Amino acid sequence: MLELWGRKNAYNVLKVTWVLAEIGLDYAHHDVGSHPGDLEAESFKALNPHARIPVLRDDNGVIWESNTIVRYLCALHDPAGLWPEEPFERSQAERWMDWELARLQIDFIELFWQFYRTPEAERDAAFIDSALRRCAQDVRQLDAGLATQPYLAGDRLTMGDIPCAVFLHRYINMGLDVDWPIHVDRWYRRLARRDAYRKTVMQPFDELRGRLRF
């Protein structure tokens, strides 16, 4: 039985729950990260010494780092589906996954934390404006990548879309006037027709508003 540790509305955990739902894998969920001290508990640090979520365990052992978990699940359970078997096609998916980790996630999380997770009286308007501009640039890069194809690695959903698309629902629903170009909009609409995306990513996140800690 697969086991997943993490708070289900955490950004990086959403990547994994979406993949699990997309492939149709059953798993046991352990709610870690919803209460103070969860991540520092010795029992959890024995799974991930970096004290970060998500963590996955199956019969092969323990895996941490969200994008690595996504790759692992797709390679093991959905070869030729979410995991492209042809090397160049797979490189297209992986380059977007690496870009998400190095650029998009950093920019969006900074915006989301400063605008949405920070109480209004404590917000830094200049920092929000800067993060919003960086996110707008990231979205335009996604739009360019989607200009000639429906998904980031080609004509079908792959693991490359998953980390990059987790932010979309929050980006357009957190109360800011955001950049939203046509190809990204069409991509989002395609994803929104998928049960797995709706049931995992497109969920309310109001409990995070103005909340810096759990």
C-alpha cells in the first residue's frame, strides 16, 4: 500500500495527490504539517531528514521531494502515459518540471505568501508588485510553450504539466488582477475537465488566507 505524508492543501503535496488521482492509485494518507511541530517530530524526520512534505512510501522504500515523487509514480505506474517513453518527448516534460522548481514555484509561492497568507496589515506592497510581475512573466513563458500544442510536452497530458499547473487555480482565485493569456486559459480549461485535477487542485483554499503558520 502506498502511503503519503503531508497536508493535503499544501502546494507541493497537491502535485502528488493529483498524480495519484490521475493514475487511479489507492493510498493511505497521513496528515502531517497541519499542526505545530509535525515536521520536527523524530518519527517524521526519520522518513525525511529535511523535515519537508510530501513524503511517499511504497514497497521499494521512502521517497521525498515532490517533483521526484511525481517522476517516480509516473515512471512506475504510467509508462507511455504520464511518463513519456521516447527520450526527447520526456526531455520536454522534464525541462518544464525543472523550470517549475527553479523559477515558477519560487515566484508564485513568494506572491502567494506575501499577498494571501500574510495578514493584510503586514503585507509588503512593493514586494507583492515585484512578485506579481515575475509571475506574469512566468505565465507568458508558459503561454509561449503552449502556443503550438495543447500540453507542455505535446499533444497529451504528461508529468511535465503537473508541477507547472498546480498554481493556476490559486493564481486566478486569490483576489489579484493577474496576467491570463489565451493559451494558458485554454490549458487550464482542458485541465479543469479532468476529474483528478478538479478533485485535488481545484479545491477551496480559504483556510490559508491571512495564516502564516499552522
